[in-house]
Amino acid sequence: MVFEDAHAVTDHTAEAGAAQPAVDDKVVTAWNGLAITALSDASFTLNRPEYLGAAIECADAVLDL
């Protein structure tokens, strides 16, 4: 019921032509660096090569920005 009420308010706001809120599209490299480090450390410690693959994908994504 709460979701339906919120959806009705959202629809009404959109119909009234209200401005959309700004989107924060910045990338915090420090947090990404921590995640990449954690994934690579976990890959070595737990002998899970798929974690290293995830770390590499994350690093590539950050470098492509």
C-alpha cells in the first residue's frame, strides 16, 4: 500500500512538470581503489582467481572514465 501511494505522488509530480533532481555521476576513486585492493587480496588469500578477474574489471572500468 505504501508503494502504491508513493507511486501516485511520483506520477502526480511528474505530470505537474516538476524538475527532476540532479544526478550525482562522479566516481569516487578512493572507494573503488579499496574495493580493487580487497578483491585482489582476497583472490590471493582465498585462492579464488575469479576475484582477481573482478578486480581487473573494476580497475579497467575506473581507468576508462
